[in-house]
Amino acid sequence: MQEYPKHYCGVFGIFGHPNAAELTYYGLYALQHRGQESAGIVTCDKQRFHTHRGMGLVSQIFNGDVLHNLVGSMSVGHTRYSTTGSSNITNAQPLTVDCAKGQIAIAHNGNLTNASQLREQLEAKGSIFQTTVDSEIILHLMAQPSLNGHANNLIDTMRRIEGAFSLVIMTETELIGVRDPHGFRPLSIGKLGDGWVLASETSALDLIHAKFVRDVEPGEIVIIDGKGLRSIKYMPEHERRAFCIFEYVYFARPDSTINGRNVYKTRVEMGRQLARECPIKADVVVPVPDSGNCAALGYSMESGISYEMAFVRNHYIGRSFLQPTQLIRDFNVRVKLNLIPELVKGKRVIIVDDSIVRGTTCKARVNNLKEAGAKEVHVLVSCPPHMNPCVYGIDFPDRNKLMAANYSLDDIRKYINADSLHYLSQDGMVQATGLPKNSFCMACYDGNYPVPYDQGVDKEIIERRRVRQETFAAALEIEQAQGRLL
């Protein structure tokens, strides 16, 4: 398992701009941090869809010639990290379908908790799936000619799916944005001239000079067409919302604003709160770039202890490295961050990061500091310990791989070789956001899941069922062939 939790996905959409594909490319660039496995853009020229998807980073998938061929004034884009379904080109989004209702494209950020159940129901009625991602289920539901007597079943579809979903959907005439009733994932509305923009984060709006209008509300569908924007509340508002608080801690870009709160300022305040809760006598505060930068700054400001960027990050890490050998010990760790020994030698060091998942990377950082001559190393984490799996889109689904869920604080401290280890409290984390506790999903910390889920279902269940189906079909074909031979 990776040391840091993987991101969910980024979604983006444009309506009413002649350079829709190019703007979507830049929008996805701004959302690259939310997924680095695959990306895609689908445009519409009022008659047909034009699609390009690929594996890798946005800059690797698209170039001038590709964008030139993605014609149309409307588009939807997606950058992906797999949460349900494996990482391959078949599962890359946006997904498209051509059905009796016309062409539909969808980009999905989140994870459906009833995906397996819905897929079984649809397959029993004859639906044939091309991918193993839960997003395709939404397309199949929308493509049905009628549901519960309604000619247009968009609302019925949204009422049937459960879990976390922020969607950007494109038809031949409309761009549609949807958030689940609890509002797990962000989705913002922007205005660009006479056109409209939908994006996972406001930083994507900033890059293309779109003006932020508002967030899509939990349980809301926004439909954008030639007449403008209209809103539909497809579900009654829940008593409590459940926005993923880890967006503020780690996932979102610091230059984004979510629920009216700037992410950078929130992270700085988390660092300040950490200093109030865990005062330590030290000489220098060092962040783990880039995730710990803001919280470390806040700790320094509140404590008065000097702030130093002692770790220098290599921003040009590619996706393909030779596997480390005995020639270079801890290569995977050192290639990303290199230490400036002069800034820590003989000093009591506080190192600040946003999370500890498995602990191996943190251990390497501490040892690196001590080898450089640090007198003491104190590890501070700007969120509480992760104790439970996430079923709403973050890729740490196995509780057995969460260090804090299986070991005591002192056991972890000893393992990472730190002189002390401290986490921000749950109340302190919430207080730093300036929002009420019942605004958030904090299931990974407190085990309180807003939407029930089947503990026997994991992200690969659809994949495994498809393999079983293909194996059965192949076995049946062999059996029939043998029967013909006899």
C-alpha cells in the first residue's frame, strides 16, 4: 500500500465556449493532483461527440493536434485515480453511451456504495457493461427508456444511487452537474463570458479566468443549456451534511476555496491549533513538502519557533523509475525529498506532515534528520490518526493497513524512531475549519459512516465478478465445442 492516501478524481465541464477542449485541458491540468492514472476529454459540436482518453498525465495524453480535433463549444473532462475498477484505458473517463435518448458522457468523482447491487440488477435485465467502474452504472440507469413512469429519469437515477458522487454529465444539448445528498465531494459553478463552467475545485476556475458563482448544493442538479442555468433539488436536504474533511487536510489544492473557506488558511490554522495542543521546546519547524507546508507554517507562527524548508522536493519525479537496488539505499524516499543538513545539525527539530498511513516514509525522514545530526526529532501530524477504512473514494480501504488502527501511539513513535509523536485532535481539526462538526464526514477518524455500506464489498468486487463471468463463458464455449465434436 502507498504511504500517502491516493486522491479521488477531478471533474470539469464547459458550456458555451468555442475553445471548450482547450479550456478543459487547462482545467484538468489544475486538477491533476486529484488523479494521475488517466485522463480524458469529450466534446460536443451539437451533432456528435468527439472523444480522447489515455493513460498517464494530462500533459502526456493531450497535444495541440489532439485538442484541435476535439471540436465543439461544450465539453466534459476527467482526471482519474481508480477507486472502483482497476487502472486501465477501458476504465478511463469520461464514459460515453449512444442510446435512444441520444449521446451521454459522464465524469464521476466519488464512490457508489450500492454499485455491486445495482450492477447485478441491471445485468439481470440484460444490460451489458463495457467497464468495471461504478460510473457506468449511472449511464445505464440514465439510458433506460423509462423508470417509475417518468419519461426523463435523471432524477430517478440520482435517487437510486448511494454513496459519494459529484458528477458532470453532458448530453447533446446540456451540461449537467450533480452532487450527492450529503455533499461528500466538492463541485463548483463558474461563469466565463456567456459560458458556464463546472469544476471540482475553484483553482481550476482561476486558471481559465472564470468567475466563481457558487458551489453546487448537496442533493442538487444544475442543468445548463442555451437558456441558462436552472436548479432541481432531487432529494430533501439531510439534517446533516457530510463533506469529506480530508479535502481540507490534504486533497484539495491550497489555492482552492471550498464551502467559503480557503484551504490554505484552513491548513495554517490546523498548524496553529496543533501548536496550542502540542507545545514542544524545539529550535526549528520543518515541513514535509508539499503536504505539510501550510500546517508547519501555522505551527511556527503560533509557537514562535523558526520555520525552515530543510527538505527540498524534486518536482520532476516521473512515473517510471528503475527499482532501487543496494546501490542506493532508500532511493524511493530520497529521490523525492533531499535534506539540507546545515539547517538541522545540532538542533531540536519538529517535522510536520498531514498524515501517517503506513509509517515507512515517515521513518525514513526521521532517520535522515538524525543522520544529518539533529539532536531531537519530534513528529507532528496535522490531523487525527486514521482508524477506519474509507468507502467513499479514498484508497485506504483495508483497516489492517492503517498503522494507527493496529498500533498504539508509543508503538508508532518507536517504529518511526521519533523522540515524540503527536496528532491534532478531532475537535481541533474541526475548529480550524470554522464550520460545525456535523458538516463533515469524519468516518476515517471516528467510524461514523453517513451512508451505510456492505463491509464485504471492496473496490475490486466488480472486477472479480467480471473475471468470473468471462471464465464461465469461456468454459461454456469449450463445453459446447466439445459437445459438437462428439
